[in-house]
Amino acid sequence: MREQTDILIVGLGPVGAALAVYLGRMGVPAIAIERDGEVYPLPRAAHLDHETMRLLHLAGGAEAVAQASQPLSAYEFRNADGALLMGFKPTGDLAPTGWPWSSMFHQPTLEHALRARLAEMSTVSMRLCHALKSYETANDGIVAGIESAAGTYEVAARFMIGCDGGNSAVRRRAGIELDDMGFDEPWLVIDTVLRNGVTRLSTVGLQHCDPARPVTSMPMAPGRHRFEIMLLPGERPEDVVSDEAIAAMIAPYADAAALDVERRAVYRFHALIAKKWRAGPVILAGDAAHQMPPFLGQGLCSGTRDAANLAWKLEAVLRGRAGEALLDSYQTEREPHVRMITEMAVAMGRIVCTQDAEAARQRDAQMLSQPEAARMSPPLALEGIRTGILESGGGIAPEPWLAGGARLDDAAGYAALLIVGAECEASAAFAGMGGFVTRADALADRAGDLARLMGDAPAVLVRPDRHVFGIGETAALVEAWRRYLATGRAAA
């Protein structure tokens, strides 16, 4: 039996599920397969930044996460003596997106919420316990062999998206190589549940940069805490996973008798980026396309940005409103952003992972030479995208609320936004292209973030992934957007 669809998504973790919801919201026919039958029940990803929460809100997952998460009050790197080497501290409760700067969350909660939203999508078929066995390119698309308990069948699709993790079968079958950025360190990850109704050990995320034993201590969702412990040279996984070994290693941070170990696993923290994110009709997203050390907490954030960048481009190409050059812009836009974040995570990892005592002494002396106030910074501001925008764009747009008290994103949905100072013919044309138009004076810009962004300009155009496309004259913005859809390039 052969079925026909527009998109085949392989892998229904958070990235694949978010992508499927975005496609479903736009009415795109898709089949999403997952080899496992249930959501993996234990925590994995731990952190979501405010930008990602906004994107997950568009996919229907943010509210459930917000109810089962806690913000970090600070993120600190301290040496063996407890002195602050560097750190980050939010300046307020909410970012300009309207979400907390950092949320420590429970991944299974997010996945259940996304799958519940996906189940409402009439054009997307979610299939659990279905696995990709093979595929071949054919007729400007792919034909995939799928295995299920009921037998094997074929799916013919215009595009196949590999969201199937770091060991991606899609990536391997496509013959796509990885660029190794030179970071490979073994760590024991210990997830714990706190006893006696305790909701947190701390609100501070800590990197304990002790050359004798680097350790991460991180609050998770309420009632949970994670420890990450670096293996020393010569140590084997079986040397560190016993209850006795874990109790001894976490003793400086918690009493092992006050918590239950939910998961213990040894991982190698990698820094890897696929050399190609698209091979014709085959496209990679999330960990299939890139993996990074966890020291910035940006792994799932980056995968969610992939899904938000890709889904609307697929829809525009399938509906004939854009040329395939728009899909080529996916890696061009996303890879520099991912590479920048990965390089930052690697740099932080090298600070944490120093095991040479003299090198650690020199590190400490250099970093402690700065006044303590200079070592604590506001939350790390990530650069915006560098292509797929006009010169005036790139960063994440703030989200002013509608005057009636609703979120702008709830009204606009997963679509491009045009915020104008006054109605004009160009804004009507933009609405005809599937965009959402609103007047600036219809928005409650309480913190003044939108006003600072627009300045004296008559309009701002925001992409569906919430990056600012450009600021300026309305007609010029709309024409540049039309050109970008056709060519994948924003500049003439």
C-alpha cells in the first residue's frame, strides 16, 4: 500500500511535534511517525528561553510548560573555593516577548501538550510505533518504507523532515556528514525527585568549576533537581552510577537521603553540526542537524527555532506562493545562529571542564581580576539571524498585547505580522499574501518595547518565526517580503 502526503516527519520529539503542529495550523497535509509508542517519561532537555517559549506558545505547548516550570533567579559559574567567576541574572520577571527569560521545565509535560494539540489537527496524521526503514528519492519527492505492527507500507511525500535525534537514521541514510567542532566530554547526568514535598533545592543554576571534579547543579521543574558530574580520566560509567558513588559526588550540594534518583545516564557532550541540512526533498531539524554541549541550555531552543523557521517556508512552497529557493534559505539562516550558540556553549564548557589545577588557577586569577559586579551580567542576549532580513531587521520582535488584554500572537497565529502606524494599500496587499495586519495604536505597548523598535518608522514587518524582517516604509517592506518569498533573499 502506498499513501500520498505533502510532508513526512520522522520523529515526534518536541521538534517534530512542534513542526507538525505548525503545519497543521496552516492546513498542510502531513504524516508524522514515531518509533516509540509513548512519550519518554523521564526529563531530558531542561531549559527554555523566552524566545522559545513564545514559539512554543504558537504550537500550543507553552502554557502547560509554564505551569510545570520555574524560572532561574541566576546562573553562576563558581570556582573550587566558591568565588564567582561569571554569571547571568535576569533584570525582571518577563522579557519583551512576554515570557520569563529562562524557564527550567519538564520535557514530558511539553511533549504531552504538543501531542494533544497535534491530535486536533485534521490534516496531520500522528502515527506511533511506526519506524522509517528505507527511502528513495522519486518524482521530485521521496518514497519511504514504513514499518508498523500491522506490517509495512509506503509513503510518497514531497518532502521528508528528519527530526529523529542525534543518531538520525534520516541523516545517515541521506549520507550527510557532521562537522565536529572539537568538544567531546563524558558526563554523568543524574535526575532526582525531591522528597517530603520540597519544591526546590535552589533557584540558582550552578556550574561548580572545580578541577578536581566539575559539577553542574540545576533546578528543574518544581520538585526536581539535576546534577551533571564530569567523569575523570580513567573512570568508566560503571564506576559512577551506583547509589554510593552518586551520594558522595552530590554531597556538597544535597543530601542524597532527601531525594530519589529518577535517572542516571552517562552521556558524551558533543558539538556537531550537519554539513548539509537539506539534500533535495530531505531536510534535517533539531538534534539531527546539530548537537551542542548543555552549558547554555540551548539545544531544544535551537531545534524549536528550526521548526519555526522551516514550517511556513514549506507551506509557501507547497502552495506555490514561493520558489524552492526559499527552502535553501533555511540552513543559510539557521546554521550561523546555531554555530554562534554552539561556539559560546563550547567556550563556557571549556571554563567548566578545566581539570588541570594550574590551568584552573590561571583561569581563576584572570576572571577574578574583574570586580564582582562586572562578572554578573543580564541574561545572555543572542544575536538575531543575519540573512533572510532587511538591514533593519534580525532580532526577535517584542510582543505587545492587544488593547483588550489578549496576546498579539493569539490573534495573529503562526503567520507573518505587519504592524503599521496607519492603514494603506500595501498593508491590504500583505493581508492578501496570508499575513496579519494590525495598527500600532491598537496594541498595549506597556513597556514601550515596540515604540523603541519602530522609532519614527511607519511600519515593522515580522516573520512567522518572530524575527524582525525589517522596519521602514510599508510598501517597501511588503515588496521586499514578496521578493524574499520568491528568491529566498531579502535584498535586491
